[in-house]
Amino acid sequence: MDTATRHLLDYARSQNSTSLIVLQSGSRLVEENWPAPDSPEFVPFVHGETMEGDLLEDVASLQKSIVAVLVAIAIEKKLIDVALPVSAYLGGGWSRASSGQESAIRVVDLLTMTSGLGETLGYEAPPGSRFFYNTPAYAKIASILTAAAGVPLDQITHDWLTAPLAMNNTSWRERPAALANVGNARGLVTTAYDLATFGEMILAGGPGRNGQRVVSSSTLRPVFERSARNPAYGWLWWLNGGEQMIDVRSNHRLGSLIAAAPRDLVGAFGHLDRRVYVVPSRDLVVVRTGAAAADADFDQQIWLRLNEVIG
């Protein structure tokens, strides 16, 4: 093992990681697993292991990016029009806004975190006027998918995504009581290997490793277009390379999402620093799972080390 790879792995292990996978041009440059750290915050997210010994983790808000792809597939199937009001799929009364306020909120406003609703789903601002990272509002997208397709989210996810891509260890599960206040009752439980498979599909623009296409590249494209209110966000995906950004805590700052990373990076991010980075210019997919990193500057620091490995 070369020095750069050793430095990367030493850093990842020191940051409470359970897995790190680096794929470039179809080659597996790095694949390392570590035991689950003894972290009370991490325990509710662990759902045992696969038969192969891979850790099964509820990957928190990383699920949002997978749901965005399900929406794209639903668009291609002509089941969803994101320009329509949410009430076209859920009927009235799905929020705590007035009927007039609610009827103005479109599906795309949920996808871009610009619904104008607060965390209790009450009206706070006109839709499309501000970025506010809102998990309870996001959770309505699962109901939209279910209403549009006429089948449960589990079946949608299996039939449209995980079965075609052979993501055999990925499923939705009810969250334990310890996670009852996160605004989303169901967690996506998966492995680092399955996330890498998903990342490779994103990198390829729709087909999986076996060549089976789950969505067209043209339908997938809007998922990664910068939203008007936050250049670092698309449809439930984080985007690098913008001139400014708003983070999950509504902090504004100038500059890119991750200064050390390539500008075309797109990322599926989850609580406790779960990550899927996809970088088309480097033909690269990186997956990191585990508990919260000790380093508050984790994304920047791991990319400084990744750059030494990928050249």
C-alpha cells in the first residue's frame, strides 16, 4: 500500500468511519471496513450485519438523495409533474398552512427545500423565496411517490431502483424511538457497498453495473441543477463549485461546499458524516459510512487526502 493511501485510511479510521470505498474508472482503489465505534449517538442507526459481515446502517438524510432519484424515475414514468402543487397528489390539509398558502407549494419546492414551511409545517414564507433545510417537509415526498404510483414506498424502491441495481441489502425500516424527533419516521438501511453501486449509477447517468438503465440521463439532469436560493443544492443533492452556499443550519457563506474537492462534485450527505461523493471529471465515486467524525472540517480534510490518492 502506498503512503497516500495509508494516510487516507489512517485518517478515515481515526474519524469513526465504519467503511471507506473509493472507485475510479471502474477500479476499486480503496475498500476498507472497521468495527462500529462505541458511540451512543450511532447505536440507533445500526441494524446488524449482512451475511457477509457488512454493517447495515440507517444512513439518515443520505436517503434524501435516493428519494430524489425515485422522483426522477416517477417523472420518466409520467407519474409525477414536479411543477404541480403538492396538493394535486396529497389533497388539501397536508400542511399547517392555510389552503391558499398550501396550494401554492409545488413538488419542486419540497425537492429544493424552498417550500416556505417551518419544521412544524406552518407557513413562514412564500414558496420558492428562501432555502430552509426541512426534513419534515421533505418526508412528504414519500407520500407523493406512494400516491402517484399507487404502491408502497418499499415496492417502489425495490422495483425501480434496488432490484435493477442489485442493491440487495437496502431497504426501508421503521426507526426506533430514539430517532422519533427527526421528522421522518422511516430510515433507509443499507451498506457501503450498495451505496457505491448507487453512486456508480449516478456517475454513469442512469445505468447500473450490469448495464440495466433505471433512468435516462436527461431525466436525471434536473436533479443536479443548482436551485435559485442555494447554489450548493439541487433536488435533495449537495453540489460543489458554487460561489456561495447555505448549509443545513441556515448559515450563509461564500465559496464552494468543499474547497479541496473538484468543482463538479455532487454529494449525498447524511447525519454523522455519511457520504456518497460522485465526481464525473475524475470518473470517481467515494463512500464513507460510520459515526460522526471528530474533525469538524471532515469533508475538506478527507478531500485533501483523497486528492493525493486519485492524482
